[in-house]
Amino acid sequence: MFEKGYIDENYVRVSRDELFSFVVRVLTKLEVPEKDAEIVAHNLIMADLRGIESHGVQRLKRYVDGILSGGINLKPSIRIVREGPSYALIDGDEGLGQVVGYRAMKLAIKKAREGGIGVVAVRNSNHYGIAGYYALMAAEEGMIGISMTNSRPLVAPTGGVERFLGTNPIALAAPARDRPFLLDMATSVVPIGKLEVYRRKGKPIPEGWAIDSGGSITTDVEKVFSGGALLPLGGFGELFGGHKGYGLSLMVDILAGILGGGTWSRHVKNTSEKHSEVGHFFMAINIEDFLPPEEFREKMSRMIDELKSSRRHPDFERIWIHGEKGFLTMQTRLKIGIPIYRKVLEELNSIAESIGVEKLKAGGEDGKA
């Protein structure tokens, strides 16, 4: 069995079904409609199953805070502002980002099935979880899926020290013979959630992830949270392509923000604030309008096989394909449970206690990982 990340005695195991039920009962207690709560739970738990701890259930507090502060509209009127045969613009009415995003990608898939390509821009939404969730929705329908979102300012542009850009993730999924190809990446070196993980564990962050308020590269996570900034993909300056990550982030702001009549990352707010102004962009491409789906799958699989069998560097045990580690981790965790950091478990159960729902139960012997 394979599992991403480093799991030690500070983690407990929780079954997928128990974790799903817990998230749903917390959200429904806060008057989120049950179907909407299930969409959010699927999104968060997919992240944990795939080893993306930064975007899993540790994010639940963010949504709870957003609901309690009034920053999230629990019964939004999600509406199509304008549309054509292959496109649409949706206003999310400040709803939960996962719910808005799910409906938008469903619409993109429908339009792609009817006309070959479906493009949906979204404005006035909230944080939508992992971008790969939506891209995989299209891949599961035999299509290519693309998903991206802008986010609050956390990243300094190349040559700057101010938080201006979001982590602005991009995801692309495409079907292959066995399992889909899935690229799911932030346009910063890392998402802010990874720093939250290091902060919770009391560990220094790797050099090259972030700068302090004066622009110096730092490994002190507290200096990043107190006025510092993440670096764009490629890192500091232009030598290793930091300007390219900077450009990709702006591309997301153009497609997910400005195109839909929304805004760019500098003006995006946190989930707990009203009018957070998060924007999304979704695209579905119906493969059968370009070539037979089996031919596409076969060529995808041949490309993957050739890549994995190409000459390997001696310092590496194998050549991985995007999404592969996540799929293998998911298979493992569905069998033995999802590892939850003990401090996260305490935080989740503190939420449960405060709103009067049953606490989360850790499985296994004493809940040990």
C-alpha cells in the first residue's frame, strides 16, 4: 500500500464514512441544506483521501466561521446571468464555493455534451476547495476537465514584497485506460494550507517557499503570517521561473475573475467576510467531438507508459504521473482510514461541542495511525 506524506504518532485514523457523516452533521446543524452539505463533504474528504491535507477537513473551521459570521449565504440564488450554446456566466450569490462550483461544472459538462465545449465563468462565490474535484467530474464523464479559481492575496509578484496574488490553482483532468491523468496545482510554490500544516506542527517551512515582510526568504512560518508572503511557482526572482508562476496566477485572475465581471486576487476577501468576491472558471471538452474516445484513452495511456518507462535518474525509485500518488493514497486510505492530525481532531470536536453535534470518532486501536 502507498500513502503520501509523513504519518506519525500525532495522527489518528478515521474511516471515510465517519468523516463524511461528521462534516454533514456539522453543516446541516448550521442549516446548510443536506445535499449542499454532502457536496462540501465530498470535496473536503476527497482532498484528505488523496493526501492533500491542506485542503481537507482541517478547512472545515474556515467554512463554519464563514457561516457564523454571515460571510456565506446558506440558501443562495445561484443564477445564470447570461449564456449561449457553449458558454455561461453564473452568479454564485455568495454561496458555499463547493456548491456553486459543482453546479457550474455540471453546466459546463452539459454544454460540452451538446456542443463539444462548455465554458462557465463564475462570480460572487467563495473558497471552493480543491480544483481537481471539478476537473475530475468531467473526466468521469469521459471528457477533459479544466478548473481554476482566484483567491485572497497571499503571494508576492516577482520583484515585489506585497501580498497581491492569490495561490490561484489550476487543475486539468483527462481520461486514460486505468485512471485519469490529474494535474492539480497552485500557481504559488505551495498553497497557504501547507504553511498552516507546518504551523500546527510547530515546524520550520522549507527554504524557498516564502518571504518575510522585508522581502527576505524565511523558514519561520510566523514571519510569513505576520506580514510576509508566499512566492510564485518557480520561487524568488526569475532564475528558476518565478515570473512564470506569477504569469500563471494572473492568467487565473483574468479567466476566473475579470472575465466573469468579478475582480482579481488583491481585492478578494476571506471566507468569513461578506462579499469575498471569489471567482471560478470551468471548461469541459467533449473528446468524442474530436476523435473516438477509445483512441484518446489509448494514446493517453501509451504516453503515460512511455513516460514511466523512460530512463530514470538513479536518485529516484520511479517516475510518477500527475495524480498517481493521490489515487494510490486514496486506495490505501479507503482501506485503513484517513489520517487526521490530533490537533485537527481536537479542533473539529471543539466545533462539534460548541454547536451540539456528536463528536468525530477515531477508529482503530486507540485511534492510532
